Amino acid sequence: MLEKNDVEMIEVSEDKLALESQVDPAVEKRMVRKIDIRLLPITALIYLLCYLDRSNIGNAKILNSSSGDTMVETNNMTNYQFTVALMVFLVAYSIFEAPSNLALKVISPNKWIGFLVIAFGALCAGIAGTHNFAGVTALRFFLGAAEAGSFPGLIFYFSLWYKQEERATRIAAFLCSATLAGAFGGALAYSVGHMNGAGGLEGWRWLFILEGCLTAVVGIFVFFFLPSYPEQASWLTPEEKRLQRDRLGINAGQSEEKKLNWAEIKDCLTTWRLYVHYLIYMGAGVTVASLSLFSPTIVAGLGYKDLQAQLFTVPPYAVAYVVTFITAMISDHYKSRGFVAGISCVIAGVAFLIQAALPGTAYTVRYVFLIIATSGVFGGLPSLCAWVGDNVRTSTAGSLSTALNIAFSGPGQIIGVWIYRSQDKPFYRLGHAVNAAFILMSGVLSFGLMMYYRRLNKKMVGTSEQRWIA
């Protein structure tokens, strides 16, 4: 039996088909390319800096360890305190996710996203001035609050500019910057490590200062120059603006619909299938957090030391960058979210299991499977991020469901913070096994939800296309 939301989604899909039949494909392709040129570079840069600012603490933990100038040593932090500092970021990240995305709907996207970027850049730079556990923990909490709206905010922002079948690839365009940040972060930490002692500051302090200040400058640019809505973009012609309204349907004209619809919020909160999406993403969140924060530590357990360990975090993310783009393009081309996400999760899960089972001395093989696991984890994210927004019917539901999807990853990311324990080094078998369990759960649920949507589509008699993205 179809839910109320399901029936309404069918009606919306029929209206959308009628509108799309009026669109000239060649004209539409040229306009989408113009939008890509304007939006993709700046959104990719935003998320690259966001990811750098949250994960550089993992680099700071071991930076200049040979001289005793790491963040943990100079701030007199224990490993337990360091883990708590990682966790409070994720607590704030989960709490402020949904409120931030609803604020973006009420406030112009460029101003809200710009404010967030300025805020988390300033907070990142501020961590360089800390001298104890309390200072690091407090600033990490506020950093999590500021960054909470960036990822779901960008995903919702894309729904104002792109159709369903265009979003996964565009999400990948900025999401891949997270993998690029993992690679760039390791290379940057390697370089900044040579600044240790410059100006009387440790290398890890320079790492936070340089990355935070750069982020704040970019935030100012975003605040003033990022276009909010298609109808406000001076670089779109009147004809292109009309085309945007025709092809986007319910997502067009969002600047005229800034009020929150509480009935839509209630529907979104009581639709059970959305919670399956959230659970899938929570499982992925365990692996994303653990890899982003502990890649330098894991690589150090493979026999690489200090600055060399920073450098060897680059290849896993570099390969994941390419894989993520490929899986996103496949997902959009075939309009297949669940299958692509499920396969990616299963591959990652198997790679983690193999790492947990391999002999500790199999350094090369373990490193290869770390690369495969990282690629599998990130390869499924664009499909999962696009999927939940594909199957809701209103802008309010799109904003809220996207935010809740990311927010539910918070508990998963908190788990990811604790699984690579110092007492398990150098092989970290427990961490790899826990990652395998959660990402395999996400894979199985992805296949199950895909089958559910396919069954719904079969019940839609009289329609020419599938109305749900499976």
C-alpha cells in the first residue's frame, strides 16, 4: 500500500514529465554547462577547505613526532583526551545539522553558506592558539557547529539548480574534494612540518593558521559572490531562467518560498523509508570519520614514520578521487543509486575485513587494501547523498531530509572516532573489523531499499517511466 507521500510523489512526477517534454535538450545542455562552470569550482573549494579544517587534527597528532612537537605533546594531552576532542566536534555536528539547513532555506544560501565558511575558518585558525585540552575541545565543538551546515547545505543548494539525474555527479564534484583534501592535507602537513620552530611556533600550529586563514578569505568571497537562486543569477538570460523553472518544477523559484511548511516537516519526520536512508548513511559515517581522522595513524602502523607517514596518506585519497567521480557518473547515467552505493559499500567492507585478517608483516598488501577500502567508502557517498533528496516531494522536505541524512551520520562518526585505539597499534585489527561490519550493513540495506523502490515503481500503472529513483 502506497503512503500519502508516495501518492503525492507520483503526481509531482507526472507534472515534471509534462514540463520536461517542452525543454530543448541542446539548449538545456549548454545552460547546465554554464551553471557547472559557475558553481562547481567554488563549491568544491568550499568543501575541500571544510574537510581540511576538520581532519587536520589527525595530521597534527603525529606532525613532527620525532622532535616531540606534536599537538598532543605540546598541549599535554593524553590519547583519551585527544579522542574526546575529536568526538565533541561530531556531537555538535549532529546537533546543528538540521537547524542549519532550515536556516539556509530561510536565509539566502550565499549569505548563510558564506557565514559558515568564515566561521569555521576562523575557529580552525583559533585552535593554533590553544595550550591545553580544554581549549582544543571547546574550539572543536564550535568548529563542529559551524561545519554542520556546509555539507547538507551544499547538497540542498544543488537541488535548486540541478535535476535529479544530474545531482550525483555534481555532488561528487564537491564531495571528491574531500578525498582531494585527504591527499592534499597529507602533502601540506609534510610541507608545513618543515616550518617547525619558525616564528617560535610548532609545525602543527602553522598548519591550523594557514588552513584557517585561507578558509576565512574564501568565505568572504562566497558571502558576496556565490549566486543564491537561478532567478537571481545575472549571468543567466531571461530565456535560461524560464528554462530552469520549466525543468526543475517544484524546486524552481525557491527564493519566493522561504517560509517553513510545518505540515511538510511533519510528513518528512514520519516517513519510515527515509530512516532507512539515514541508517545507511550512519554506517558509512563510521568509516568516513575513522579514515579522515586516523589515516596518518593507520599508515604509521604500516611501517612509515613521522613526515613519511603524512606523505603516504596521499595515494589512498588520490585513487578514491577518481573512483568517486566514476561511480557518481554511473549512478546518474543509469539513474541507479542503491546498486552503485551497495556495491561500493560491499567492496569497502571486504577490503576492511582482509586488512583485519592479514598478518601484521604484510605491509604492502595491507596498504593496497587500505586504498581499496578508501575508494569503496567514498565511491558510494554521492549516490547516498543524492538518493534521499531524489525521493522527497517538496523543498522543505528536501532541506530537512538532506540535513537529517547527514546528521544521522553523527553517531556513526562518533563510533569511528573510538575504534582505532592506541593499544591496538600497529595493526588496528579491531578498527578494521568494526568498519567492515558497519559498511557491510550499509551495503545490505542499500540493496534492500533499492528493491523496495523498484516494487513501488511496479505499482504505478499507466506511467511511462519509473517515478522513484532506486
